[in-house]
Amino acid sequence: GGAITLAAPSVAGDYTMVIQITNNGSAGAITLSGFSRTGGDGFTTVNGDDFLVYIAKVNGFTHATVVALQ
């Protein structure tokens, strides 16, 4: 619950990751910070809404794509 900021990864190297976010009854705004580029769906604050955030870091560039699952 509550508002969060998801910052771009800063660990050296090239890699990808997938993060699942599930809202609860006290969900707040979700902010993406420090990414070279972002895309996809917008976040909501509805209880029970789920999202996958696909993150890639290659040659110092970072990209996040948000996929709403509802």
C-alpha cells in the first residue's frame, strides 16, 4: 500500500527483469524514475489491480514497459 517510486536499475551490466505489482486497499500512485524511456499502460490505484513491469538495461540505457493485467 501507499505511493511508491520504482527507480531505474543502476547495477553495471546488461540485463532484464520482470516485476509484478498488485494494488491493495491503500494503493497510492506509482512513479517510474530515471528510465531512458518508458511505455505501455498507465498505473491505477484500484484495489486488486495487477501490473507487470518489464525492465531492460542495455549499454547504459534503461527501458520500462507497464502492462495492466485487468
